[in-house]
Amino acid sequence: MPKRELLNPNQKQEIADLYRTGEYSQNDLGVMYAVSTTTIRRSLNEFGLCTFNTEVTHKERSLLDTIKAMHIETVEQLRDALRKGL
């Protein structure tokens, strides 16, 4: 059974229009439409008004660099290194 859309196309357009004014935060819109801020972000993303943060953090980048420096290329190699205490 497909997931039911929480917002119809007209509501999504209204949300985008309101957000563009700069007068409403994502939280404000979530309260107004009785949905989560995640639902609001997904809707805004459809209009190119919001992106999801998929960038690697500094700590994650540092960890990846360490793993590469140790020539670990597979999950199994990582598990072995962790078992041995790096």
C-alpha cells in the first residue's frame, strides 16, 4: 500500500510561496500545516528552496582519511582493525 501524501499539491505550493516571503520559518510552516519540519523540508526541496545536508563533517572526513591511510578498503578489514584495537 503506497504512503499517503501528508500535503496535497496546492498546500505544497502555498508552503513554497509563504517560505519565499521570508516571514515564515520551516517550524512555523510545520505548525501551520500540522506536519513535521521534515515534511516541510521535503516539500520545499521539491521547489528547490531547501536541500538536505549530506555533506561530510570535519570529524567524518578525518575518520575517512585515517581509514584510507591505514589502507583499509573493505568493511571486513575495518572490523578486523577495530577488533585489534587499531
